[in-house]
Amino acid sequence: MAPRFAASVCLCATLSGCVTDESEPTLGSSDSSGGSAPTSASDTSAHDGSTGDDTSSSDDGHPSFDCPAPTDGPTMHPGENVEAAQVWTASGSPHLVPYDFTIHAPVLVEACARVQIGGGVTLTIGDGGSFVTDGFAEQPVVIERLDAEPWTTIRTLGGEVQLFYTTLDGGGAVGNGVPELTGALWLRAPSGTTAVTDVARLHEVEIRGSEAAGLRLDGFASIAADSQGLTITEGASHPISASATVVGAIPEGQYDGNADDRIVLTTANTETISVDAIIYDRGVPYIVGQPGQVGDLRVQANPGALAVLTIEAGVELQFQSEGILTVDHATGDAPATGALVAVGTAQRPIVFTSAAVAPAAGDWLGIYFGGTLDMLDELEHVRVEYAGGASASGSNSCMYPGEPINNAAIRIFGVPPGRFVKDSEIIASAAHGIDRGWRADLEVDFAESVTFEVTRCTQTTPRKADGTCPDRVPCP
């Protein structure tokens, strides 16, 4: 989809024939920077938040805006699919959407327009469709309830959305669904997509009062990198639910004031981090896995490739009961297909912890490195808490009497490239601190730069290359 401003001009000129510059980048392409600056009435200078008048506040505490009273509304949209370009005008407000329908053509919603969606209604942006809201700081677009019941979702299903200075209020009806698997705004990539693809651009958007997650990123759906100013608040669930596959697409924003401010990373089925990704510090914790289910966050590319997960300083990842972070699930001598770079600071450590309200040692399994480790693997200034839960995975470390498996907060199944865990803490492990579960004559000592508070040994002992162990296995 063309950048917002070009799309707006194109839609306004539809009846007279509109030609867009095909050289401009589109959503879904490798360049989602937004293209060249507009030179029309939708120039970026007109969208810098200034119209010459101050925004005042109304009696309900929300700002009042510089929007004239509509003269031609209301406008009924009776539920027929949109097959030709439309402009939903401000003067025709409110635009009433009492029934589900799908948009298969460009739709422009003018600044100051109000759209009211009926209870339980879904607005789908399908193949060939785009939905552009052309709001300004003091002339926003408002999408709200038509009646007392929440509307369900605005979703992409082959199409794309661009929302600018827009409020989405009172959506996210859950019905028989799961709050963490839907949202007031539900972004899905086109059918058959196998790579992360931009399907939306969000600029100064507020999602308020959603019954489900405010925003759901599904499958390979992503948001353009130049998006900014997203606020999700007053929701009855989480602000964002995202497939772990697209964790790096979660934009900067304000995500507090909801019933649960944690960002959900779903990890079911194929939701694996299979390409390079970054988990950004967005000011609230992440919870791994749909609440109530085991979260298995995996970093693993296809054979012959390498997926590197980088975690920013200050990030907190919370794991549910029996949850696990696995870097390269397969064991063996094949080259690594996953790597983890988690480098915090003394002031802003990266925290891996329990999602329980009252956390306890062994709540989750821990961080597992399977197979061959990569030279990029690095954990520095991290804190691993309440891990060491019982697993069914054995390793090549030497055994202790009465312990069939050397569970630990961090388990390393392949020979490490060196002391890649440093200046870190392992707190409240129900078992060992680090399981050195490889088989080689190399013995890397992590105790020099890691602080331990564990139930069993700070680190286990790896077997020698010939499979032997000391007669008396040390337990530091």
C-alpha cells in the first residue's frame, strides 16, 4: 500500500482518475520508511499536530477538537461488501456500520469523521482493500460503538490499513473467542505469506476500552517501522498480543492503564522466531505464552540459516508454569540455527522470571541451549529467577545420586564458545544454577562472574570426551 498521504490524495481524486507513483515503497515491501514527502494538502507539515488553535478539554475529560458539526449524516453502510473506492466524509458522519462486511477497494475516512460500529460486528479489509483514516491532531477520526455492546474487530485479511490521528473506542468483543487471540485491531498477513510482512501503518492512534487485547499481531503480520504514537489503555485484557514470530514489530508506545499491562507473546504451532528479531523495551513486561497455557519460546531457523534473537536492556520476560526459552531446539553437532544476545546493564538488567502472582522456585524450566552454540551467544547483566523446574530432557553432565536429570535455570547441551554468561544472577532456582550438559574435555567455569542463589549446585560437571566422570562429582 502506498504511504498514507499519497493514498489519501489518490482516493480523493478517484473519480477524476488517480495515478500514483509506482516507485514509492508499499507496505509489505522491504522499504517501509514511508516514501517521499507529500506535496499536497496532506503534506506532513499539516500533520505535525498544529492547526493554529489550542485543543481544549470537554466535560468528560477527553479533549475537544476543531471539527464542524456534520451536515449530511448519518450515513448508513448496510453490510454490502465494498468493491469500488469510497470516501467516508466528515459531513456524512456518523457513518453507521451495523453489519459485518468486507472491503475489497480503497476506503478513505476523512478527518473529523466518526464511524460507529454495531455490537459484535467485524469490519474486514480483504484482498485488494485498504482502509485509510486521514485524521489530524485536532481533527481526528473516531471509531466507536454504535450501541451499548462492543464491536468485535477491524481486521486485515489480505488488505492493509493506515490509521492517522485516530481513536478506536469500545471494540474487541470476545464472544466465544479467547481475549489474547483477537483484538480491537487484528492484523493478519495475506494468505500464504511465509515472511514477515507489513500490513499496517499507525500514527498517533489510541485504542481504548477494548474487551480483548487492544492489538493482535497474527502470523507474519507486521507494522511499518515508521509508525509512532500508539496508545492502548483502559482495556479489559492485555494491550497487545503478538505471535512470537513478529515480536520485533511491536511498536513504541504507551501501554499502561489496562487490566493487565503485559504484552502477550503467543508461541503455539509455528510461532517460532526463525529470522533475526529484537525484543524491545516497551515499558511493560512480556508474558510468554497464552495465559493458562505452557509457553515454549523457540529461537530456531531452518537448517543452514541462523536466527539471532536480541533482547534490549530493561526487558522483562515472564514465563508461565513449565514455560521455557529454547535456543536451537535440536541437539547434535550440526551448526547452530539459533542464537541469543541478551545484554543488559547494571542499571537495566534483562530479567527472565515467573509469571505467577506469587512466584516460587521452579515455576518455569529456564533457558535451554541445545546442540552447537554460536559465537554470537551472549548473556550479560541478566537475571534468571524462579526457574529450574522439572523437565524430561537429560544431558551429558555427570549425575548426582538420586537425581535422574540435572535440571537447572540455564542448561547448555552443546560445547560453549567460552564464558558467554557473565555479570549475571541466577536467583531462586529449584535445582542447579547452570547445567554444563555437554560432552568434551573443555570445562568452562561460569562461577567467576555469575551470582547464584540456588537449591542445588551452582554448576554441574560436564562429562569428558570419552564419557567418563570424576569418582566424586563436585557440587559447588
